[in-house]
Amino acid sequence: MQNVVIETVKTALGWVPAQWLPGGTPDPLIERRVALGRQDSRLDGPAKVTGLARFAAEVPMERLCYGALLHSTVTRGRIARLDTAAAEAAPGVVLVMTHRNMPRIGTLALIGVSDLSAVGNSSLPILQNDEVRYNGQVVAAVLAETQEQADHAASLIEIDYAVEAAKTRFDDAKAAARTPASILIERNHVLVGNAAQEVDRAAHRVDNLYRTPGHNHNAIELHAVTVAWQGETLLVHDATQMIAPSANALAKLFGLKKQQVRVLSPYVGGGFGGKGLWDHQVVAVAAAKLVGRPVRLMLSRESVYRMIGGRSPSEQRVAIGADADGRFNAIIHTGYSVMPPYGACPEQYTMCSRALYNAKSFEIVQHHVDLDIVPNTYMRAPGEAIGTFAIECAVDELAHQMGIDPIELRRRNEPERHPLSGTAFSQRALTTAYAEGAQHFGWERRLAEPGARRDGEWRIGMGCASGSFPYARMPGAHVRLTLRRDGTVNLSCSAQEMGMGTSTVQVQHAADRLGLPVEAISFDMGDSALPAGSMAGGSSQTVSLAAAIMAATEKLTGELLRLAGNDSPLAGLRARDVQLVDAGIGDVADTARHESYRSILTRAAREEVSVIAAGSPPLEMLKFAMHSSSAVFCELRVSEVTGEIRIDRLLGSFDCGTILNPKTAASQFKGGMIMGIGLALTEETLFDARNGRIMNATLADYHIPVHLDVPEIDVIWTGIPDPRSPLGARGIGEIGITGVAAAIANAVFNATGKRIRDLPITLDKLL
């Protein structure tokens, strides 16, 4: 039904003139910018570097007690014996909570496109019965006067399990894999022509399997929550990417009204998709209710691995057929990833293959493998990060087989319209990104023959790859805009700041939108009591908030013209006739007709005027094909003695619309590229298929890139505005990671002549 509805809307919008839709007329700030485009430093920087910024586990409260969780050590079964006596008698213990005394609650609504207010990553009951569904599931919680006492008491709980057969082997479970009808808002199974037949009879073809492991979230700030019941109201300090939706979900679970729950999360020390609503917040709220005291529950790093999902492992088949000139006759991208029925987050690895290249025929489909594991969740560029590894390695292999430069092969297959739908791109300049990136990187120095460049024991190689990530603007983002008589403005919204500079960019935006200096704008955020914002995910928050600020500005303009009245030089003008400039309102056609905000409010005897507005429906997403894209270049060396890889240089050349703040944007791009290094070379969740347990649940054993692993990284961008999006911008938070793993793998091949199709690329695979 979702597929039918969305495809019907897309068809209908195809007949609607673009100027009738959001973005039909380009945002005037694309051409009229003052603060936007400057390299302003982050507004939250001083508070963070001086230690004044308080995170969820740093909020002081009187009579605070501390929580610790106990995780199941079996994968499937029931609790046969549960002895909590020793824990309850331990020093400082306030409460031991299990399924026996946990308050009765419902289950969380699963996050999904059909309900954007839902936040659940799992539909499994939380401490409601004796059933165990995955290794690491929370089976008990302990509250004590200190963290050390809680941790010790949790170790004293004795549990015996009646073990049942569990599904733990990826290959065995493929036979019973499910094929969902849709992946996010796209039809899952796509058939255009006969791709299998076209591959078989193509002049040139590649057909390979690519495997990627599971990955775990490792944000610097551990998942944490500080909870207090204040009578019948609930106060939650949380590390979350979903402030307003989390407040609504907790209200439903505990039988409260929306206004009785307040979630505060002004600062989040990294999210990347993992900081939604999980078991620990629910457990902490329930435990605080039972003891009548505030509770702090911060997960250990091991607990994050045990109960917070990450990226799913995948097995992907990519087959490409090309004619003698290198034009693609067929693209096949199919495969398997893990998503148990109680989970909600697909690993959309085929999405990139739908938009990157022209082809005569396509076959695209994903299958979900059901394993008894912690449900996977979104992780930076979910799907696209690993999907670009598969498709871009295949393109590089085909280019080598044909003796064509890999950039040239990509250029020959660059689409003018979306390859599947035929929809017009809102703006696309990937070939420009490649041309500028190749020149900046010195691609002409690459030798096509693998292993041709050497430096002693080191073999030197260069590789490139494309990246793609879809534009998203979430509906339902609200902003309150308050203009005061003194010419200052306050914005407020329950948006999230996770280190990407949200408040900084939106203050720059509001300054230009209202014709004020940056110093006149303040931004309150991170509080569910403020107008509801959408979740921070899918590289969507910037444009979602920008659309809401645009709507609020339009509403404010109408209100100010009403207040100005007939004694104003603006008398008789309508909102479409004016612009906000020089701390007031001016006639677009006659610059002499202008009145300041101060003058309007003084004459109206108003200290301030305040409006609340939501962004327009994001119909541009359905009318146009909208994607951020990248060309990633890598130069590295591989030791022929040890097999170790040293990356010397990385360059990302991005086409993401308008860059609103070069300083914060460069940070986002580079952060994504560093995560791409981890994806390619070091990160791997080791899963013991014998017992369903994660074996490397510490940062000592799960290897993320450290400073010595990170090379010189350059980022450049086309800066070409997207006329269909607010401010001409598209998301940049996730495009940085896409394409990086493939560029590294392709550079490894250029250095050694070895194709590695199984991540991570470790030295044992090169010796």
C-alpha cells in the first residue's frame, strides 16, 4: 500500500508545475547572503572546551542513585532460575528490578516512514517476561547509592537459563530470508528489462559477491540518561537524536499526557544514528518511578555493544554488463542483510545503484535475514556506505578489464535524468566534482598497471569511487520566532546539536533571512517543551529547520505589516512586495520605502511579536530526484613484507548544493571520511555464531581509526546551489563516508593487483 500511495503521489506531482511546489521558486537567500557562507566558529564551542556544557550524565540532582544493567549470556530461551537475594543485600543497593517487579508497559512503536513520530528500534517487550530473544538482552537492573555499588551488586545476581535453539548463522538463515515490499519509501524489487540476459551477452561484464561485516556504534559520549519523576510529571535528561518523538513515546508507555513528559538533550556527544530510544531509557524511567528518586543510568562501552544495534552485515551481488564502448547494458544489485522481524531499520545498500548510473536494464532487490540478535539500527549513511563499496568496486574492476580510466567509464554512464524513474534531477554535477577532484588530487600521476609504482618495500596505488546519498527533508519541524523591540531575535525548537553546528548555521541563516547581524540572533534548542522538531537523522535536520524558519519568517512578515498599519511607509504593501533587510522591512521595488522593526513595534506598543510555523510539506523530494554526491580519491601504500596499508592522502570532492558554513562543513566531510577509513580497514563486529555473542565488545578489540591511521584529508566542493531546496543546500552529514571504502579498495588493487571484496581489508588478505 505504501508503494502504491507514494508512486501515485509521484505520478500526480509529475503533472504539477514546479513553481506550485516548495522550491518551485528558488530561495532568494541563494543569491542574497551575508552571514551564510562565512566560516563562523561553532556557537557551542566555548561551552564545550571550557567544560560548561552539561551532557546527560552530568546533570546534578539531589538524592541521585545510579543504575547498572545485567545482560543475558544466552541467545534464546527463558529464565529458569533467578536469585537476586545477594544483590539486594549488597551495600548501597536501593532496588533490584527484573521482569518480576518491572511495571507493566506496552511496546514501542517501530520507527518508520508510516509514523514519523515513532522511535522504537525494537518491538520486543522490555523486562516484561522471562523470555530471552538475543544475547545481550537486558534481564535485570540494579540501583545503588554509587555507580561502583550498582556494578558490584549486578554481578551478584544469579540466573540459570532454559536454553532454546537460536538462529545465529547468516548463511544458514538466507534460505528463509524475507523480501520486503519496500525499502524506506522505495519499492524494493525493481526489474527493468532483462538484466540477467543482458549481463550474459554483454561484451564486457563483472559479476561478484561483496561482503561487509556488522559494525557497532562508538560515539565518544556513551548512551546515558538522568531521570526524575516530579509528582506525575517526568523529566528526562537524555543523549538522544529524537527529542520530541522520545517524549511522546515515553508518555504513551507510561500512561501520561504529552505535556507531562519533558526530554532535555541540549548536547549530544555523537549520534550517527544510534542514539534513539532503547531499553535503557525505559528501564531508568520505570526504576525511578519505583524508588521515588532520580536515577542516572550510563551504559558501559560493553553495554552499548550488547544492547544498542549497529550496522548489519551484508552479502551483496553486483553484476554489470557493458558494450564495447563501455555503456552499461545491465546493473544487477541484490543481496542479504540482517533485520529480525522485531527490528525496524533496513540496511538500504541498493539505493545508491538506483541513481548513480544509466543502464539499459536493472535488477535490484534486497532480502532480510532473520537472526536472534540485537536489532540493527541506522549508522551513518546506512546502506549507502556499504552499497557504494560493492557497486564502485565493480565499476573499477570493469574499467580495468576494459582498459578504460575509471573516471572516464563513470562519465560515459552519467545519467541526465534518474535512471529508473526518468525524473529530472533537481541539480547534479558529479562529473564536475570528478573533474575538479582529479585535477586537485593529481590523478594524472596514476599508473593503470597494478603494482607499477614502488618505494622500497611499499607498493603505491591510487583509486577513486563515487558516493551518493539521497536528500531528505522531514515534515513536522516547527520553529518559534520571537522578534523583540530592541531588534534581537530568539529562535526556539526541540532540535538536536550533536556536534555538527546546527545552531551556528541556523543563526547565520536567520540573520540573513531577517536582515540582522548574527549577534542579534539566539537559538534555544534541545528541549521537548519547545516547538517540536524532527529527529536528527538522514542528513535532514539543516534543511528541515531551514524550511521551518522560512515559514516562520513569512508569517512574521505578515504580522509586522499588519502592525505597521496605515501610518507606515509600508502602508498598502503585501508580504510578496517586501523583503526583510537592514533590521526592518523594505519595499523590493522602492528601497526608499523602509521601516525598522523597532519603529513598527514601538508604534504598535509591543515589546515583541512571536510566531510559530512549520515547514511546508517536502513535496520536492517526490517531484525531483535529489541526491548529494561525491568523488573520492585515495593514494596509499601497501607493504609487500607485512601486508599493512598506509593511506597517504584522501580527497573528497563533493556536490551537495550550497555550502552554508565552510568550517563546519569541512568538519562534517572529514569526519565521515575518517569513518570510511574504519569501514574499509579496521572496523568489524566479531559475532560468535556458536552462541550468538559479540566477541569484541570493547574498544581494545573493536578497532576504530586513531590519529596515526588518519592521513592528510582534503575536501573541496562544487558549491552549486540546488534550486529546489531551502537555501539551495542538501545534506552533508553522511555523504562523506560513502565511496571511501571503495576508493581505498580500488587503490589497494592499483597497488597490489589484488581485489579484496570482503571488508575490512586486513593485512592477512594481502599477504
